Amino acid sequence: MGDGGDVTFDHAVAAVRAGEAPERAAKAIYDRLDDDERLWLLDGDTPFWEGLVAMLTEGYNVRPYVHGAVEGLGIPGIRFVDGPRGCVAGNGTAFPVSMARGATWDIALEEEVGAVIGREIRAQGGNFFGGVCINLPRHPAWGRAQETYGDDPYHLGELGAALTRGAQRYVMACAKHYALNSMENARFTVDVTIDEAALHDVYLPHFKRVVDEGVAAVMGAYNSVNGEWAGQNEYLLTGILRDQWGWDGITVTDFVWGMRDGAAALNAGMDIEEPFRQQRAAHLRRQLSAGETSWAAVERAGTRILATQLRSAATRETAAVGAEAMAAPDARALARRVAARAMVLLENEPVDGAPLLPLAPDAVASIAVIGRLADQANQGDGGSSNVRPPSSTTPLEGISAAFPDAEIHVVTDDDPARAAAAAAAAEVAIVVAGYDADDEGEYVGSDTMSRPELLALFPPLPEDAGALDLSGAVMTAGAGGDRQSLSLRPVDEAIIRAVGRANPRTVVALVAAGAVVTEAWRGSVPAVLLMWYAGMEGGHALADVLTGAQNPAGRLPFSIPTSADHLPAFDRDATAITYDRLHGQRLLDHLGVAPAFPHGFGRSYTTFTIDDATPGTIGVDGVRMAVTVSNRGDRDGRHVVQVYGRCRSGPYAGELMLVGFAGIEVAAGHRASTTVEVSFTPLAVWDSEARRRMLPAPDDIVLEVSAHAHDPDAILVPLRR
């Protein structure tokens, strides 16, 4: 081990706190390392086979994965804990999935979530949060859609920046998966072709937003982009991240198969191979000797790794965090509040002259709770984002607790006749339908573990390891992969229709990560609530919304089509695909078809109107809007003011883009005002000659201040400087 003298990590942290540049302090530490230690920084510390067997037998990320710890100089290394719905290591708080949190449209709330996750990671001995997932789901069948916030670049970037700010109070945060990762089953094989305009205008702005926020790290993707693997793609890793955006953080591979060549990745700008000692440990010294890479490239990565650790350690919260932080009462309360805030009321038609919801607990004598998911603690994907909370509540438990005097009839069988009979005997029927980890989620199955080109990336088995057969190994507990249908199971649709016929007071609570096509059944029931994968307090949160203890305030972070035919082509087994700029609401607009529910849509138990929207001083890249909202109903509530922009001219004239949003609490019968920060950046267009995005002239922009995309009551604001 190198003799550090007073050049230790702790001394360097103190120097950075005192004003020394992290890069200079990192260089002083790096110069004290020997060659073995310098290479040690570039991958995980655990031998590959030891780490892989533990992952498959003990479970994923039960403790932090350590990369580049050097004891002699006190370098802690990168101590990785996954996410994004909570601290994966230990028994922490399971928040609603990111897509649910995207439906809150609440930046401050997401920053609170990030702070809790960062605090719990620190309690587990981690210093690195690998869970700022901001991939854009081009198609809602993507198996990991639940791990991101929505399909709009501006919305994605703002939520990702908020999570980053919160988490980095305690740990380094990592944005992922860079870039164009939105297919699950084919992620190890698919090549995504894209032109520069679509790449920079649609699929990268949210990454740039989080980079500009100061995210510590960026994780590469498994797929290839324009013919080169993302984990060793020089244009992505250096040309864009470093040269265009001026970012100084660290790049890390996705796990195990995140790069195909250690030297090529190092040359391209990939700093750390995660999570074990794998390709670089086996081959990098030989590749250095052969001239395939250089010690200058090793130093470039090593000093970045050290500088990033120093920057975080010098600026984060210094108070010790103990085991009592895990799923603490304040975190559980936050999880419940977030889950209720996220739920989107899609339908709430009148029954006997009044909207069915909310349900008064003291006025309901009997409830039929129906569906295979009604009594499941269904928190979403069972793969790398899986959190292990100490407890959780099911929809049935939440409903039972909220209606203590009601007789509860439960039918969880796939039996429409039994469900209808139970519904007919009850005053109200609640059907919980949707998906679980077998239907959608991360996928690594036996077919993955037997692919020759992937197995070739493993180092040789140790001589004393004996025969190790991985052909049947499944690294994720729920290997759902990409969704095979955007509709519910046929039996679920049959149950909903049967229950709706038997009881006109029927509510459907949908459990899903993305769009669900509802045309076959939603006309059969008066009320539909999208409850998402709602986390450890989801059952109680569902009851909070059903009873009106919480007025539903969630808004869709995507549009829901009437048919899967109105979406981009999707083949979950594709080896090649081309992405363009059209998806979601903008594709529906291009096709000229109306959605079932537009982007940003959501109902409330009260009625809001936007009374006034006045722009302030118009800048080159944005404007601040003063907006007044009235609550014309008899319940307090939260409204989400959404601002969409379009240009009168240019290559995408008339195309509607989200450019700002803000939530506002308004008391029943009152008015309130808020400020919406509007950005013109979403309307910028890539200029291939200038090699950058060009902002439109403000007087070419028309803003629509609204409750959702294409709101007929939107206030149109043409901008004039």
C-alpha cells in the first residue's frame, strides 16, 4: 500500500472544505498510489465469481457493492446501493415506484424522497445511490417503465434533478441508463439507431438537466447506440458528456455486462466497471502492455473517481446516520403521503345523482373487495429496484382499516361469477386489477445466462471452484420483462364487466407502471383510479383517496391511447430498432387521434379553474408566469398547473411540448396564485452545423396554460418581447 503521509482521504476532504479544488486534492492522492492501487480504482473490489454466487444465493445488493477502496490512504471507494424506489440494502422504506412519483408532479416532494433514500443508504454504509433512473419510455410496454418518471423530457429532467438534490445531501447520486435504454428483454442485444436531432432534442435533454444539477455519476446502458455499445461509446461518454456538456463526474457501467472491452471503454471515457473484479482485473494490464490503452487514461479516470468522492464527502451532511433511520416513522409517513398524492382519478361518474367517490366510511355498510391483487403487497419489480421493507400494507388491509364498521366480502379467485355474486351482495364493489412482477419488470433469465457472447465476458472459473452451472440461474426474483399486452388479462376484464353489471357502485383500482388500454371495460364502471405500485404504505394510501381523506391530485405523466395501434412499433425481441422524435402525446397529435386520457390528465373531488396567466419579463431562455387558480368546489385540493408551448414556425411548428408546471393548494371556495417557471429549452432544435440546440425566438412561441395537454379551457398566451 502506498505511504500517504498526510495526503490521506480525510485530509483531502478537509482541504476541499477549506476551498481547495477537488481535482487538485485528488491528484495529490493519486500520486501516492502504486500501479496496482491505481488499477484497483477502476472496478469492483469483490472477486467476480465470489460476488456473482453471493448475488444469486444471498440476494441482490443486500449490502453495498464496494469499488476502489484503498485502506492505506483511507479511500472509502464507491459504495453502491441501488434504487430508485428506496434503499435496496437492508430493510428500508419502500416508496411508490418512480412513475407513481412522476404522477405527483411535485418537485419538493421528490426531493424529500431523495433525502430519505440517501439517509438510509448512509445508514447501510453506502455512499452512492444508483437509482436516478431517467430513461424515456418510448413505449409503455417497456418492462422497467416503473423505474422512471414519465415520457416527457422536461418533466423527467425536473423530477430527476429533484431526486438528485435530495439524495446528494447524504450520498453521491447516479443517473441511468445512458442512453436510449427503453427495451428490457432485448437490452443486451439491441442496437438503437437514431439521428442527432432526435437524440439531442428528445432522448438526452433530461440527462443534461440532471448533469447540470451536479449529479455525481452517470451509468451507461447495456444496449448499443448507432452500432457501438453504450458502455464504451465515445460519442456518448466523452463527446457529449464531457466535451459538449462540460460535466466532471464519473461514469460507471451497468452491472456485469455493461461493457464488452475494458480498454476500449476506458479510452471512450468509462471510468468504473461495476460491480465486481471482472474484465479489467483479468485483461487491463495486458491491454496496457499491448498499447490498447494508456496509463494516461487510467490516471484520467482515477483522478475523476477520487475527485468525485472528495466533492461528495466535503459537501454532504456530516451527522452520523444509524440503523434507526431505516423505515423510520417520518419516512413511512412520507411514503403514505407520496402514494396518495400520486394516485390518478381517471373516471368518477355520477351514481344516483352524485359522483361515486369519495366514499364516506360511516355511510358504507358492506364492501366487496375483488381481484387477485387485492390481498397482495404488490410493490412492483422484483429485480434490482426491489426494496425489502420491514412491513407493507395490501389494498384489502387499507380498505378494512378505513371502513372498520363495514362488512368486507373478499374474492381473489379468477372467477367472474363469484366476483359478481359478492358485488351484488355489497353496497360498494372495489376491484383491484393490473399487473405484478411476473407481468412487467427487470428480466435476466436462463436464456440470458446461457448466451455465449455474454458468458464470454466472465473471467475463468477459479481452479478450486469446481463445476458451476449457471444455465438455470435467474438474477431477478420477478423476471417479467417487457409487457406482452397493454390490456388487462382477459379474465380481469371479464371480472370488471361482471362486477359492473352486478353493482353500479363499482370502483376499479388499477395497479400498473404505464398506460393500460381500458376501452374494453371502462364504460362498465363509474370510477377508475390508477393507484400504481404504491409502496409499503400503498394500502392505506388507497383508502385515504377512496374515503376523501386525501383529495386525488395525481396527473398522468404520459397519455393513455385508445388502442395500441396508436403507439410506436415495439418488438421486445428486436436486435435492431430506429427511434425518432414521435411517441406518446406528440405521436397521437401527429396521427390526429384523440387519447383515452391526455398527457397530464387527472380528476379531483373538487373543480378548479385557471382564471389568469400573466407572463413576467421574457428572457432568452424562459419566462416566469403568474397564474391564479380558483377552487369552485366544497373540498380543499391541489391542482397542477401545466404550461405547454409550441412554435409558430420551424421544423416542428405546432408541436406541443411541456415547458413548465407547478402544483398549488387551493382551499374550497377560494383563489390562490402561484408562479410557474417556464423554460424555452424543450422547444430548442438541434443544429447540426452549430453542434448545439438552438432556442426559438420568444415571439415565435405560444404558451397554453392548462390542466392537461390540449385542455379546451387553456389560456393561450402569445409571447411578445
